[in-house]
Amino acid sequence: MKLVITFVFYCFVQFSFGQKSLDKLLKKYNDNGVPYISVETLAMPKTNAIILDTREPEEYNISHLKNAICVGYNNFDLKKTEALVPNKDTEIVVYCSLGIRSETIGEKLKDAGYTNVKNLYGGIFKWKNENFKVYKNAIETDTIHAFSQAWSKWLKNGVKFIPKKLKNEQ
């Protein structure tokens, strides 16, 4: 019985500190200009949101959320996105690795008049950490582009893909 209680306590502590650390990281980089949506809420079957992947195409090509549309970050093109989603009241969920780049793109969408934009809390890393499926070319995969060696620590589940050019990055 002591072993079970110890294990449950350990899991609770790990989850609590992990959540607080992610909260702290996101507060450091984000100003909450785009409200968050949880991975659990987005995963619900009734969600009709358009999902925009704000990572770079090379990240998207490794894996992405089902039906996500890659709009990129460095070369984000608002006009192309407006052509894809002409109705400014459409529910849109933006995501990236953790939710930092996606907030920037979400703010650009809001500034362009979109009224129902949400940012996936914890991004694709939290999505995969919670054991939700990701895809490559419509086929389920466990591999996630880890963005960089330093940021890869946030990805706990799945196979981390770190390009050779980023392996030495701190």
C-alpha cells in the first residue's frame, strides 16, 4: 500500500511541477493576447475548428495534428490564410511546438479581424505528451519535430526528431 501511495504522490508532484513550469514558460513569452484551448477540449469529437499549424513546413512535414493546415511562421502570409478561411467568425485554433509562435500568428489573425482564434496550450508537444495522435501524410506517427535541442526537453512522449544542424544548438 505504501508503494502505491508513494507512486501516486510522485506522479502528482511530477504533473504539478511540469504544469507549473509550462505555465511559467508560456507566461514568460506570451501576453495572453490569444486565449488558450486545452488539448483535451480540441480533441473532443464535436470540435469544428480550422486548425492552423504555425510551425515551419519542415516541422509540419515530420508530423502534425490531423487536418491541420501549415501556414508557417517565418513566411506566414496573411492573404493566403484569408483566402483559406474567408469567414472572420470561423473558429480557428493555432498551434506550434509549445504555443509561443502560435500566439504571434494568432495575434496577427485577430488584428486582421478574426474573432474566434484560440491558441493550443502547450502546442503539439503537450498534444503528444497527452497521447493524442499525430500524422505524417495521413498516416499516424510517433515522431515529432523537437524544434531544437533545448526545447526538446518539453516533449516527453514520442520520438524526438532533431535535425543535425540543430543538435549542437543550446
